[in-house]
Amino acid sequence: MIDIPASTKACFFEDLHVQDQMTVTYQVGQGGSLDIDFWLADPDNIPISKHHKQSTGTAKTTAQKDGRYTYCFSNEMSSMSDKLISFNVHGVIYIADDGTMAPIEKEIRDLASGLQGVKDEQEYIVIRERVHRNTAESTNTRVKWWSVAQTIMLFLICGFQIYYLKSFFEIKRVI
């Protein structure tokens, strides 16, 4: 997880070789409207993937050339709220298949890929749970303070009514 202050951006990079695969998944955990700008660029700084004001996203690429692939999270559109971003980067290093791959090795690679997908989904669920818990706690706090305010208003109105009704039953004499 990283914290991106308002009006800034954070960039990261991965060095890839031809046919290497890279996947970046991200989710905004807290801050503002839970949105962020994201882009992934190749070594020539040509954008491969762009996401504007998204709360979650996935960008996949297969390297067409050797070099440093850059991905950035931008909070420049926000002038006040910091964003907390959780992201995963994983990839597959390309190994040429010369036809000598054993079936068990292929199964192991498939299982590893499936396991990575499960881990990503689990992290997504944990972050969503955190966001929903924060929302529920905020709502609970607001309801609590609203109830306290209503109780105070109820006692004030009761006191005023008792005072006002007492004045009807007082005997007023003019001397």
C-alpha cells in the first residue's frame, strides 16, 4: 500500500524482456472519491493503458521490446485529499517452448497462475471489506451523535413545556 498526497503522482517501473508479461492490479482504499488516474507506458514512454478516475483497475501487457516499463498513479486532480492505494504487480517471464516441456511442468505453471489469481481476488476482497467497514463505522458514529442530539433536544423541550404549563396554574393577583 502506498499513500499518494494530493496534487502528486507516484511512478514505478519494471524491467521486462521481449514476450515477458506483466499485470498491474490496483484499488483505492481510502481518500476523496476513491478515484485515481493510472497509466502504463512502454520504454519509449508510449502509453499502453490509461485509466482516468477509477477506483479499481487492471492493466496487462506483453513486452514487445526490452526495456523499462513504467506505471504511474496520479492524484494531481485532487487538491485536498490524499489517496491510499493498494496494488500488485505480477508477471510471467517468457521461456520459449521448444516442445520439451513436461506435462507436469505445464500443470504447475497453470496452478501457479490460478493461485496468483486467487491471491489477487483475496486482496481485493480484504480492501473492499475495509472500505465497507469504514463506511459502516462512520454511519454508526453519525447515528450515535444524532441520537444524543435528539435526546438533549427532547429534555430541553420537556423542560420548557413543564415551565410553560406551570405558568397556567399559577395564581396571579393584582393588588
